[in-house]
Amino acid sequence: MKIKILYTLTFSIFIMFSCNRNVPKVTLNEDPNNKNVEVMVNGRLFTVYNWRDDIFKPVLYPVYTSAGTEITRGYPINQRDGERSDHPHQIGIMLNYRDVNGYNFWGNGSQGLGIRNEDGGIIKHVSVKNISEGKGKGSMKTVESWVDPYGKELLKEDSEYHFIAKDNIRIIDRITTLTATDEDVSMNDKKDGLFAIRVARELEIPDQGTVTFDTETVQGNTDNIVTGNYLSSEGQTGLDVWGTRARWMDLFGIIGDEKISIVMCDHPKNPYYPTYWHARGYGLLAANPLGWSDFTNNEKQLNFNIPAGESVTFRYRVIISSGKYLKPEIINEYADEFATKY
């Protein structure tokens, strides 16, 4: 009996050790001189928290799958062959908004990298703190300041980033609290916001013709390198998902021979859950709970307001799968877990 117990205990310890050894290590390397924090998984770059002066907001750029494939568009920082050169203000994974007390935080830089718009607001990075590293996950907290073109702070931002790695899955959870500082802040009803990613050319949606957004015309893609498609939690697909509401959106396609899913999840505690989706065919996927007018063809309107001294919190999850597309039932499990975690 003692031998059997000893064997069972030894085997259990071996299994625990083996499982722990196979869990990837997540590390975060802060470099204030280069204005970034590199997020590594087992020594391989996952993403970079970037607060370069010429992009007017902190972003996660670039972003890679577990296999090392970049899923974010390179332009305008590092343009790759065949990439679009539209919307230079759409970089990596970002959280900003078109109309904050009349100032454009979303579109600042739309005239080119480092070129500030006259009405453009800037999200200034203030500090990184509480960096945590470990097996399968790492995290950090950041502080930012949303300032108008004249340098006045409108919003204080406190964000948490959680980076999770398991097998061929990479996850980014972002929890952002915005606090109105000296006066009421209006985030007026616009389609351009709030939490977004601009993806690589291969993950765009194949379509025909041209589409004009504001003053910019975007040519549809027809070549065979473009493989993307959308699937919402409500079962809608393709370009029909734009302006619909859903708890998650899956953007999936192939880069090289690698199947990739990029899933963005809303959170039940977010304002106006489930969110509307500003999901375009040219590679922009955005969750925007505040842009009712455009998404409903003016049938509904919302002008969101944060009273002075009060706060609002937005929570979003991005799931990146390498090698296979995620089935809806699996995505629902990730979304359910996220809904109860924060």
C-alpha cells in the first residue's frame, strides 16, 4: 500500500511539473528611452505597448500570433509590399474616440504620420506601473492623459493590460477607466471609435468597387491574397456585420498557410452592452457602443456624457488563434470566462 501511495504521489508531482514546464513564460520589458514595453512569450515578441510621439496615442503595435506572424498592418510605421496607405491614424490595437468635447482623438494623424490635425486631441502616456510576469500570463497598469489641442486635460485614463498565453492562443484583456477631470466630458455620437484593431492586408474582406469614408476613398480588394471574413455572435457574416450589435466578433482568414482568428469580445459591464460593431472590409475592426446614429441610420441617437469627477470603465478582450479557426462554442467559452473575470 505504501509503495502504491508513493508511486501515485510521485506520478502526480511529475505530471504537475511537466504541465508547469510547458506553460509559456510571459515577460514585459519596459524601455522608457524608446517609449515602449515589449511583451514576450518564451522570448518571442507578442506585442509592444508603444507611446511614440508621432502617433498621438498609445497603441499595441505590432501584434503577432503564437507562430510569429504579424496580424497588424505595418503602414504607416513599417509599410509592407501591397499594403493600403489609407487612414494612417489607424495603427495596431487602440482605444480612442472621434468626438470628445468636440476634439478628434480618433483621427488625429489622418494627414500622415506625425502630422497633427488642427482639432486633434492627444492621449499622452504618463507612466507604467505594477508590471507582473509569470507562467502563462503577465500584466501591467498604465496612466494616460487625454488633452485637447491647447494642452488642457479632459480625461484621466487608468488602464490594465493582461497578456495571456496558452498553446496556440494569445489573449489581451484591456480594462480602461476614463475620469472626467475639471469639467463634464461629452463623447458625442460618432461611428469612429472606440476599441479597435487595424489588421494585415491578408485579413481584409474581399469586395468589389470603391467606398468613400468622409473625404477618403478606399478601393475594394479583389486579389487572392485577401482572405478575411467576419462572423458575429449573432450568426451574421461578411460586410453585413457593420452596424449590428453582438457580444463578440470573429475576424478570420489566412496569412501564408496559417489559419488565424482574431476575436474581439465585449463585456456585460460595459455601457450599452452588447456593442455596435464598426467592422469594415478594409481591415478595421472596432467595438463602438457610443455611435448609435450612424449604425441605426439616424433612428437612434446617443450623446454620452461623463460628469466632472466621475468615471466610466470599458473592458475588452482580444483572442488570437494560430493554426485553426475558433468555433463559436469555443469563442463563447472565452467570452463567458471574460464576462466573470473583471
